[in-house]
Amino acid sequence: MFPSETYIARRKGLKQQMQSGIILFLGNDESPMNYPDNPYPFWQDSSFLYYFGLDAPHLAGLIDIDWNRECVFGDDLTVDDIIWMGTRPTLAEKCQQAGIYEINPFSQLETTLSKAAQQDRKIHFLPPYRHETTLQIAQLLRIHPSAVQDCVSVDLVKTVVAHRSVKEEGEIAQIQAALEITSEMQMLAMKIARVGRYEREIVGKMEGLALAKGSRPAFPTIFTIRGQTLHNHDYSNQMKAGDIAINDSGAESSLHYASDITRTIPVSGKFSQKQKEIYSVVLEAQEKAIEMIKPGVEFRDIHRHACLTVTEGLKNLNLVKGDIQKAVQAGAHTLFFPCGLGHMMGLDVHDMEALGEDYVGYTDTIKRNPEFGWRSLRLAKALEPGYVVTVEPGIYFIPELIDRWKAEQKCSAYINYAAVEKYRDFGGIRIEDDVLVTDNGHRVLGKKIPKSIEEVQALSSCEL
């Protein structure tokens, strides 16, 4: 945990901005895989973790702004629990580390909230993302489960997003710690991805390394030679000569802060000429995008600039034709780049996405563009010091999308479909780094991980 002062200050800021009412933070419960005593690895709710720091199941935090009361509802382990799981610090000991000194049995939470509701007091809570949490809120507040989302406190959502978006020094250090492990994972993959091996072998080695370092993956690893599928979690393919593998992976820190890095690896140790050409376009788009990062710049403008760079590069390869600006305006680039440039990152790899992407990445005046490709941009608003964002342009050749667009002759004034056909089996290339917005610019976080064609080839072709 961070020092108790950190959590005390966070809750104080929350009370000051929310001004009145009761704030309810429900921690996560364990989720069984196939029966109650066989749960998935526990993952705490990130907002509960941010304000209370307690990384254990079946807890709730309550902040009564009007009475200046902060308390935790939960229970200590029973003797039966200890038999199976061993001794743990008491709840009082853990709460003290978070600056909480009032603790009540979990069974009293419903009564406390019921009394508040009878007094017509406002109870603020965040949108639940697990079905069991929705049912729990419905029971606690005595509302129908279908009405829970309608009762979410938008004021609380906006306040939490504002707090969690700007990373403190301790949080940045945690992300750096996660990136230490991720850099080792990425470079290990470059060294051992070889012709004849299965993707699952590489994933197993990377995730084993994270476990050996006392960590775990921050999200399901993407390692695939079928890189045209943006979030491909199938590791069944055997790698062949000439394949390229996208490695989108990251470890988390001891306090559960995420990292998220992508590199594209030539399985044979060398990129083909065609692969080099596409890789160079993606790398140029990424480096130019990173250079644009500074406070006050809208991320959607950085995304648009990356789209222009990608489109210009593809025009130089005869895959795109015509005026570049008009091509991007028409959305021609989305055949090759159908997603956003990046997202916020912190306790969640897609930070705070559970609170609503439109609250995290957009504002009342900067609205989501509903057009294909553009609507997948998770972050559009102006950057501020303390934001940590990913920058991950890519070029993907998706046969099903090519077929559909070609049949419709969509953007035919800008796309050379005859040339695109020669890339049907190409796959995809993505390059990603994690970037901190500083007071007057930016800083790429973590150790330098091979990214240039020469660096990647050198590590990918080294002797084991």
C-alpha cells in the first residue's frame, strides 16, 4: 500500500468536491471458476483500491460527507477460513494503513444505507461492471436491478475520473516498476520466437517470467501471427518462416498498476522487404505522435496526425491514392487503421473504462465521432500533466473488411484495391509505448525496448 496519508488525501479531495451525501465504494468479491472454492485470481475494484487501498474481497467503503465519517464494512477471517488460507493481518490492521479507524461488520452495511435512504439522503455510487455487484447494489439500496445503472452518480463518476486521471509520483513509480518486468517479457519474446514454435510457448514463457518476478499479466496477453485480429487471444498457431508476430503484453506492479507495450517480431529473425516497408510507416506514425504529446493538445488531433502519416506512407507504397487530407476525411485510412491511437492507463490497462469511456476520454464539448474507425478512439480530449497514455498506431490487413469494402467500392477514389489484394495474407503490425504527459512535454516511461528495424532484427536473430 501507499502511505496512509495518500489515501487520506484522496478521500479528503473527494469529499471537498462532492460536497454532500454518502459515497459508497463496493470492493469486488471473489468470482468462482466452476464452484465457490475454486475462484479466479482475485482482482480488486480499482476505484475502491484507489481510495481505500484494501486488496481483499467482500469489503465496502463508505464516506459520509455531511458527518465527515469514513468507514469500512467487512469481516475478519474465521477459524475455518484460516485453516484453508492461513493467517492474515486483521481488518483493523489493514484499515489503519489506509487511515481508516471505523470498521463495521459487513452485515451492517444494508441497515446503514437503509437509514440514509429513509432520511432522503443522496447515496452516490459508481457504475457496476459485474453482474453480482449490480445485484448487490440493488439489494442494498432496495431498487430493481434494471434501475441500478439509472441511479449511478454522474457527479461521482466525473470526480473520480478527474482524480484518477492525474497520476501522482507514487503511481508513476508503480507503472515504471511494472514496465521493468514488461521490458524483460518483450525482449524474451523477441529472443525465443522462432520458426516451428507455437505461440502458446512464447506466452507461457512471458507470463511465467512475470509470475517469477512476483507479478502477473495486467491483461490477457496478445501474442499472435494473425495480427489482423486486433485483440487475438488464440495462441494455437505454429510460427512459420516469414511470419510476423504481434506481442501486446504487460505486467502489473505490486500495487496493481498496469503496463502495456506492443512490439512486432519477425519470426525468422529478419523482416521481408514488404514487412519493412509497412513497419517503417507504423514506426514513423508512432514516433511523430509521441512527439506531439504535451499539455493542452487534444489527443484526437494526435490521432488524426497519425492517420495522415499512415495514409501518406501507404500512398508511397501505392496502396492509397489521391489527396491525403481528403482520403483521411473520407475515412479511407480506417480500412488499414480501424481503431484508436491509444488510451489512458493506470490501475486499469484501459484506465477507468468501467466508469464510462465517454467520461474518461471525452468532455461535454469534445464528443465521440460515430464514424467507423473514429468511434473506436478511446481518448480524444486535451492532455493534462500527469496523464499516462498509450500510443499504439497499427496497420492491419483484414481480409473480411477488404472484401466488404471492395464489394461496395468504398473509398475507391483513394484505395488501390488491386494493390491491397497482394497484402491479404500480411497480418498486422502494431507498435506501442506508455507515455507520461509532463508539465511542458512528455516522457516515454520504462526502459528502452528495441523498436527500430535494426534493433528488433538484432535481438530476434541472436543465438539462444
